Amino acid sequence: MATLSNLADRLRFELGDLGKSFVTNFVADGTTNRFRLHYAPLDGEGVKVFRNGRDVSDYCSVEEQTGVLVFDTEEFPAEGDEILVSGTYYRYFTATEIKKIVEEALQTHSNGHTDVVGRAITLETLPAIEEYPVVVHAVTLALYTLATDASFDIDIQAPDGVTIPRSERYRQLTEMIQQRQQQYRELCTLLGIGLYRIDVFNLNRISKATGRLVPVYLPQEVDDRSYPERTHVATPTLGNVEEPWETEAGELTGYQGRDFNTQLVFNGNYAGKTFTANLLNQRGSVLAVQPFTLSVTTTGTVVITGASRTSGSTTVTLTTSTSHGFTEGAGVAITDVDPTVNGFGTIHVIDPTHFSVTAVATTALSLTNLTGEAELTANKNYTFNLSLTSDQTLRLAERTYWSISTTDVFTNKTVEIKGGKFFTVRRSTVVI
């Protein structure tokens, strides 16, 4: 599988923009926290800074394009401090710029293209044969950037007759762009990919009874008794442009007859909510084709083992199984404790395993051995683990829709929070 860093490294190799290491040291004068390193552009993440032999890299930032080192105020260098800096610098582009060029090249190369099951071509699904053409296309985009910069240079003529034709660099770059464009065009034409691919269609008959495509099978000899093998050709999009969906969270792919497991992380505030995950026939459908086995983990949640309230008081004291780590005045959602306690409240910290909230009821309450929960009402990351068994994937359609929904335990209102296409890569089907 292609990765952004791998394609970026291949692009640098094609451009001759390989990284070079540097080490420089200087003595601070006590008047500034900004120092020019005389190396640019830089790989900011790889820069190491030592102040009097102590690593202070976490207290510094680097302007990658200009090669300027900036110290935070708490590490303001004093007069006489010895500063040692090491890292990697490049000739043309920063790491951020080179990755942006690769992403743009991939987007234009794969625009509107899908694989045989209808998945959009992305970095994760990019075929290995298309990696080099994407890099070649990225080279042309990078050279365009360099040519734009070179176009602002002017020719220099010295009084002694010496001439420096700066426009020659622009001419060389434009020639290189044309050569790389021709190389990319030839690769796309021969391989049938990218912006210059030649589309070859197999004419499929549409059944008048069902309105669906009739499957096509590989031809066989008349006396061949082996099972017919179905051909898997790319599903035509017919120019369809899908409308964006507010809960769209990407495509998932499973394999027929194999266990499916994936982990998704979403940020939000779902305190006091339960979760369900299903495969649907299509987006917006209410019919669940197959439920996922789902587990959800997040921070800021503790188990409540006890609840007490004295008669006539609205203050409920809650006991947690472990140290809750809550702070005074934070919001909390309480579930599965007692109808007079469940709901949203404000925390008053008593000790590491006890806190109190204010409820409406004033009846006496004494509960132990509970399994309720208290969750902070704040945005945080939720990790969803979805899984299907091999028997379940065996019966799935090729294209369905995955959906994660929440149900408010207090109002029973259900809404979808995330969803997307689910593709099942199937084995060849046969006709008996």
C-alpha cells in the first residue's frame, strides 16, 4: 500500500532534492530569541536544539522556509549561552510543501476514478502500478513552482562584459516540464490510468425484469466442464456526482468469507448516549442488513458503585469504583443509577472516589453494588471498534452503507453520527 511519506521520498529523488544534514553552533548575545541558521528550507520536525548541552528542542520552533530558529520565552537564551543545532535541510521544498504537492497530484490523477467494486481511488487503494505515474505527475507540479520562481529573475550584465543569463534557468525548467508531461501522458495511455487513460468499456446487457446488469463470465471451450468464472469489471459511474453528506466519514472495505475488524476514532460530546453500528442497504435507510459487533471506549468515564441522599435534601453523593479524576464545577452525565439521579449535573468533588451532584428529588436514597456510569460532558475522542465474523461477511452484498448512531438514554432520540460506503470484495461467483 502506498504511503504519503513513501511517495514524497520518491518525488524528492526524482527532483534531486535529497536531504542533507547540518550541524551549527553559536553563542547567544542575550538580546534576542531569534537566530538565522543559514540553512533553508529545513525539516522542522527533525531539528534538535541544545542549550549549554541540554536538549531544549521542545521549547523551540523553526520557520522551515526561512531557516529561522525561535526560542520560547521560558527558554530565552542568556548572554554567553552556547547553542548547538542539528537537522536536515533541502534544496527546494520543505516537508510540508512536498507532501502537499503529492496530495494534489494524487487528487488530479485519480479524479472520478474507481476500482472494480466502485471504491474511489485514494492513497490507501492506489494500485502499485500507478505509484510511479503519480510521482511523475507530482514532478511536473513541483517544476511549475520552481519555474514560477525563476520567471522573476532577470539577466545580469557586468561592466566588464560578463553576462549571467538568469532567464536560461526558466527555459530549462519549462523544457523539463514538457518532457515530464510527455512521460506522464505516455504512461497513462499505455497503462490505461490517470488523466490520459483510454477507457475501454464492456457492453453489459441490462435485464428488463430487474433493471440490473446481467453478469458476464469468462468464455470457455464447449467441452470445458469447470465452473464458469465471473469477470469483475469496473462499475460505470455514468458521470454521477454524489451530494456531500453531513455525516460522511470515509469508505470501509471487507472481504467475503473473512473476519472484518476496524477501529474508528471520532471527536465529540456523546455523554449520556448509547451507540449502535449497522450495515444498511443504502444511506438514509431504516432497514439494518447486518449489525456490527461494537465496543466503544473514551476518557472521562467512571463506574458508579453507590449513591446516597438524605431525606429532604437534593444533594446526591456518588461513589466511584476508581479514582474519578473529576474537577470542581465540571459537567457530568449520569446513567443507570436511579431515575431520580440519572441526567446531567454539575460536579462537587468530595475526595478521589466520591463526588456529589444536585438532583430534583428529596427522597432518601441508599444504593450499593451499582454498575452505573458518570461521563464528563465535554468534547473528547471516542474509539469505535467494529467487527464482523467470516460467516457474516460471506452473506453481504458488494455495496452497502455503514452507520454509527447514538440514542439519547433520556429522550430515546436516535441520530446518525458517522457513516459511509461499505464495500465487500467478493470471490468469483459461479453458476451451477
